[in-house]
Amino acid sequence: MGQTDRRRFLLGSGLAAGAVLSGTPAHAHDERRDGYLWLAGDHHIHSQYSNDAMYPVATQVERARRHGLSWLTITDHGNVPFATHSVPPLTSDIAAARRAYEDVLVFTGLEWNIPAGEHTTLMLAPGRNEAGVLQEFVTRFDARVNGTRDGTPANEAIALEALKFLKDAVAARRIDDALVLPNHPSRLGINSPQETRNWRDAAPSVVIGMEGAPGHQAAGLPAPGMARGRGLYDSAPGKFSFPGYPAESYRTWGGFDWATSTVGGLWDSLLAEGKPWWITTTSDGHQGCGDWMKNPVDKLDQQGYDNVPYDSEGHTFNSTGRFPDPVNAGRPVTEYSSFPPGAYNKTWVGVTHRGHREVMRAMRAGRMWVCLGDLVAGLDVRLRRRGSGAGGVAMGGTLRVRRGDVVEVVVRIDVADQPNFAGFVPQLARVDLIVGGITGPVTDRSVFHTPHTKVVRSWDVRRRTGTVELVHRITVDGPFYVRVRGTDGKRSAPGYHGAAVDPAGPAIDVAGKSDPWEDLWFYSNPVFAAAER
């Protein structure tokens, strides 16, 4: 049996998967490193209160914990059945899960259909008003509830009104905290650069970034898997898609959204304004991938069962806002495109101590990095003055320097030494340092390119073990930022803006021919340098 076949077998066999996944959560990092406690999490997970999912909240928390997650957000889809029926039982189930799994920080959330835009994570801090705020918000502002999905100026204005509602709710202490992160932002092309900037600027303390690598990565497994695009990125422009986006933006690149993976692309154009904009990755956990080796034809989307009675009394999802226990009761066993939470996508957050509010503070600060397939076990990126002897400024932070100063980028990586969900120990091959100039606010808010960002150095780290430290020096000639990515080196190609900008970036993923286990990457969030005269 070849290595790829073995990986598919491990994913498809309950016995083999149990052997890999039982016991201590994989890659659980509860020790402090570099001054922070790093917790892996996922802000985009569905439960039986979604019309295309199936697992109870407690089951999703248990699955996430088993795969090494310390925090998660339940984000069921906004729609009329959810708004009518689901909020009270969902928030009750979340409260029960918090009591049952005290070592996992469980957040209440929503996959919000943002008016005129795509799906978006809403993440709420625990508190006495979380159910009430969620109920009011989904009823007033979800596009599937109030009919505001079309990309019209009027609907775009409602999205900004909704974000102001959240900002004001936090300021008035109706809710302790709220975060918003657009999910799979380039999948349908309907989140224009201008809308993204408008969302960010309308509530910068709430709208903090985007899902840089989508979930649904199992969709890319070749036949007998789903043989679709990674992340279900295999669509084309529609009526309300931003016309400036190229065809390549509708595909993932190395499993990452085009806005993230393109050096000098949309993400970099936002960072070049000098404003925070962070990336995450999530499982988008729905049903979960199953035994395609034994049953390759059962790959049905649960969406088709909204109106199918699931009990003798004729209840349906549309009449109750939930699917029943046990999983798939009264319906065919289905397969879907999500790996279990934590099995493939992890967002690592550096906190000072455990707690829901602390996780949200660290996310807002940009102290996060993302990884696919457990390619590495730990990452720390710092910017410091040469010879300072200090630890430096961490991801999301800003180092204040003078023009002419020499600064050091210090990258520390804990190389993977345990098998991942597919049963093999990933091998890191290369690390890239990306540097971009900060040019200030844009005059054209539809721009999604900056020419002042490129890969400035790459390190070959094959056959390295333990903790790898990489250092690069920069002479300051103006404000800038740095970010880092790494790869197993199995699929690379010149970046979208050419080899002079990115000589060996992630290759575009081809639907049906993109095994996610054969193309692993990690990305850091940036560190900024503010240059004083």
C-alpha cells in the first residue's frame, strides 16, 4: 500500500482513526512558550442546529478536544428556522458543554449571512446576554432571514448597520465582547475589496480579519473521495461577484484562500495600509469525511433534508430548527467535506492565561498563526532591534524603530515529531520570509494589490529536528511589516504576481486532483515596524 493510499485508509477506517486519535489530544500545547500559552482552536464549527450538519454540540466539543483543540465556536447557519427555533436550545446546549468539558473554551456564535456578502463568523463572549444578543442579531441582520443577500448598495448599508450594532452592544456592555471574521472570503467572489475595507473600518475592534484557509479541505481528496476543490472552491463568478477578481481567485492555492496566498495580493494590500487584519483557519465542521473506500457513492449534502420528516410526528428541520439525536436519525448516512475539528486546520492563539475573554483579546491583538495538517508543532515570530538582547515584538505587535536602524526577524519553529490525523509525521521543507512596505490608506478602496511586498528570503530546513531558529536582518528605510510561511515543499509554483515577487509559492489547487495531505503549509500573522525619523 502506497503512502497516499495508507493516508486515505486511515481517514476511512474507524479502527485506524481511533488508534491515531485516542487518548491525549494530538499536539495539545498547554505549556508556555516564548512568554505565551499557545492554544489551538477553531472559530467555525456547525452542529445539529444547522440545516446541513448533524452533530450535537457536545459531540463537536468532544471531537475537537480529541484532536487537540482548546477553544472553539459553534457557528450554525442563520436562516428562518434557526432564528425562529434554535437559539434557546443551542445556547442551553453550549452552557451544558462548558460544564461537561471544562478544559475546552466553548463560544456561542453564528455563521452570519452578512447582507450583500458571504458567510461570516460571529463570535460572542460568554455572559448573561449572549442568547439575547444572538437572537436579536440573527432576527434583525441575517441576510437569509431579512432577504438582504443581493449585493446592492442598500444591503451593503445594512451590513454596516449590523456591525455598528455589535460595536455599540460591546461598548454598552450588553455583551462582554464580539468578533467578526469573514469565512471563505474568495469562494464566490462576492466580498469586494471595498466591502471588506468598509466592514473593517466600520467596527475595527469587532471585524479583525478573515478566514485565511477555509475548511472543507477533505473535498479535495481525489476519487473515491469527493474530488472537488479544496474548501469547496470550485465555482465561478456570479451576478454579484466583484468583476475585478480573476478566475484564479475562485480556487485555493495550497489550501489557502487566494486573498491570503497571493504575495502582494488583497491581504497584503490591507496590511500595507498599516491597519490590523489577521488570518485564521477553520474546519467549517459539518458532517465530517467518512469511509469513501467502502462506500464511495454516499456523498450527499444534508441540505436536501430540510423538509423531510425525521420522526413519526412529522417534524422537520424547517419546523424545529434542529436535526434529531441520534446522528442521522430517520435520514440516509451522508458524507461531506470537512475533516473533524482540529484534525487538519488549526488556529493557534497566544494567550497570557486561559479564559474566553483572553482568547478573544489575543485574537484581536493578532497573536495567531495557522497550520494545515500539523505541519509544525509550534511557531514564534518576533521583530527586535539588533543587539537589544530583548525578546522582541510578537505577531500582531508593532516595533518602533528609527530609519537606519538594523532590526532582526527571529523565527522559532518546533518541528513536528508526532503523527498527524493521516498517520504520518509531516516534514517541513522550506520557510519563506515575506516583507511589505507600509504606504498608508489607499485612495482606491477596490484595490487588491500592493507592489511593495515580496519574498525576501527562503530557508531550506529539511532534515532539521527539534526547535529551528532562523534570523534575518533588515536595515530600516521606512515603515514595514513581516510575515512568515512554511511548506512541506511538495507543490510549489511562482506566485500570482510572478517569480520576482514570489519564486516558489503555493500552486493553484486543481479540483479533483488536490490531495490536502500532499500539500501542507503554515502561515504567521504579521509583525509591524513603525519607522520614526
